[in-house]
Amino acid sequence: MSRYSPWRIALVVFVIISAIYLVLPSNPGIHLGPIDRQVEIVRGLDLQGGLRVLMEADLPADVEVTNEQMQTARDIVENRVNGLGVTEPVVQVAGNRRILVELPGVEDQDQAINTIKETGLLEFVEVDASNPSVAIALQGERIQTDYAYQQSGEPTPTSPPPSPTPDPAATESAATPDVTPVPPMLHTVMTGAALDTAQAGRDPVTGEYLVQFTLTSDGAKTFGDYTSAHVGDYLAIVLDKQVISIPQIQSAITGGQGSITGNFTVDEANQLAIQLRYGSLPIPLSVVEIKSVGPTLGQDSLQKSALAGLVGLLVVMSFMVLYYRLPGLMADMALLVYAATTFALFKLIPVTLTLPGIAGFVLSIGVAVDANVLIFERMKEELRAGKNLSQSIELGFSRAWPSIRDSNLSTLITCAILFWFGNTFGASIVKGFSLTLAIGVLVSLFTAITVTRLFLHTTLDNLEMAQHPRWFGI
């Protein structure tokens, strides 16, 4: 019969072994061919500590900030935070001019704050090629560019003439005073808007960290035309008016690909790549408030949540054994498989565990046993009607299935609505709750319909209910 088919038994055994392997705290991860990853628990801000940052539009109060600007800034900040490797950050608009950012597990707070608040205006600026020493001296300096005038259409103002600065030795030697030139207004050839992608890398020859980039089709044409006409010249790469690199154009770059060098560390290269990759903020942001959430509070919350989940599991298992006897014991075994499988999926996906997420998991334990209650009640009705155990098990499952299907489908629809709401409005706690509950419901369907059924047939098919009526609570 199909209930004894080898593939079904093999599937259940595979799930149980895999779940136990992944749940073990000391598991070495998955290393199969191209798959090479660690399997660990990912905890949210409320469980592992981290950083909560409140940012505000750094503009005068009388300057209007539109909702579209705030939403765009929120999306860019979220992308930058994800680029930092932060899992499931909370990034949401708070009011008309503020953005709330929660960063679980952040180690370098200064780097994170600088990355998410920088406007990230990248400019490729033309430098006077007649004096290489002057060009190189601009490294790390702040300069003036004509980008704003290009945007406004206004004529670029003429640079002021050099101003004489008296040399202290001139008083004694009557020499001609030295002249310190005022830096001119430099021409912006192209901006970061022409960038398509940017990522940190390493020069295979020198080992120097750099940022590799590709250009859009329009950007590639502009860059190709300029570099073709200025081979041997210097081109300053400027971020927020500060020169970060002045490479020399060795040859025409017409392929739409290039790199930015600047004696970067690996963190600096990653930070710059993130800023460039996710574009410029439409409005400048300033930090209004910073709060650190300590790991001690998170550890305490995790211990209490784990205790609550364990108590809930034990209470449910005790009820099933006391009320349904031997079938209840089989259901408890399936419930342990359910708990291990669900937790293994949390680690494998991975799902960021927060307190609301753990609440969804604990709630799903009740959902998991609900299907067994419906099945066992139907099974007891068939046993009272004189059916044998094997028939009663099959009829119990088939007649309880419509109720199980409809109730779980309703829960999944609710989870989908909650997930959409949390994703749309930045309510990650709602999103996390709905995700863990939905995973729990799906796993419970598998364990109730497949695992419990297999356990019942394997254990009870060869028993005579009439010889052991108390084993079935009838």
C-alpha cells in the first residue's frame, strides 16, 4: 500500500536525520560541492544587541521634505545596511523627516553610521595635466567643482586671482613675496549616476584593495570619449568634494569598466563600494540619537523565550498522552520532529529570530497539534463504529483533511497579509512573526499528514484494539 512506499519512509528518515544534524549547535555546516556555508542561528537586535539610530533630514525647517524623498532615502539606507552584512535590519520612516534604523550585531558603529548617512556624490573631475605634482598634491583635499552649475544651467564663475602671501623671510631679505594660488573651480566630467555596479576587490598583482565599477551605456560612451582624448592626464575621483584618488589615464577606457584606487583598507573599500552601489541619498541625513542595545538584555530575553517555548511544548505533549494515550504518544514523537525540522529551517534559510518571531514559533506548536486532534477524534469515531485500526487511521486522516486544509490555509493567508503589511510599512516585528508562523504551519502539515501517519501505521497496524482498549482512550 502507498502508506508503506519506500520513498515515503526514506523521505521521513531523511528529514529527521537532516533536522537533527542542522539543529546541533556544533554542526560543521554544509560543505557539498559548490555549497559551502555555515548553518547558525541569526538573532535580531532584541536578542543579540546592536545599534538603534534615529536620523533626521539635515535641512532647514522651512525646507519641505516630500514623502517620496523620505521613502527613497529609506530604501537606499536599507540597501546600504544590507550591504554591511546586517541581517534583517529595521529601516522605517518615522514621522515626516526622520528615519529609524536598527542594526543587530553591528561591531563597528562609526563605520555603519557613516555608511548610511553619506550622500555619496561621486564625481570624476578633470585635473590640470600640465603640473603632475600639483595634481598629486590634491590627494585627500577638498575641492570645488562646477557640478552644481552644470545642474542649474548657470555659468561657472571665474576663479578668483591668486592672492599674495608674505614670506616671513621677505622682511629681512626683501625678496619677492611667495604667491599661494587659490584652487580653481574644477570641471566635473561625469558623476556616479553613470555607474551601473560597484564592488570591492583586490589587485591580483599588487594586492591593493580597490573598488571595481562598471558603467551604464551612456556613461561608458562619455568616459570612453574623455579618456581617449586625455591619455596621460590625471583624473580626480571625488566623493562629496573630497579627493579620494587621482589615477593617471594610462590608456583609453572604452569597455565601460574601471577601478578606483586610493590605498584603501578592506573596510574602506567595502564602505565606498556600498555608497556607490546604492546611489546618493536625495537628502542629507544627520544623526539625532544613537542607542546601543546590550547583549545582556538579549540573552535574558532569549533564555526566557526558550523556557516559555519548552514549557508550552511539554504541556501540549502531556495533554496528548493523557487524552489520546498511545496515538497521542505517536503524535508527540511527530511533534518533536516538527520542532526540530522547523528550527532547522530557521537556521538553514536563515530566519532572523526576534522575540515576535519566537512568539510565532511557539504559537505554531499549538497549530501543529491541532491537526492531530482532528485526526484522532475522527479515528476514535471509526473505532467506535467497529472498524479495525488500519481502516480507522486511514478514514481518520481522509475525513479530517478538509478541516485541516481550510484552517491552515486561512492561517497562511493571514500570514501573507501580515508579511505584506510589515514589508510595506517597515514593521519588521510583524514581518518576522508572520514568517515564523507560516513556516511552522507548513511544517506542521507535513508532520501531521506524513510523519504522524507513518508512525501510527508502523506501531498500531499489528495491534488489536480490543485487547488494549485503554491504550486508545476509548
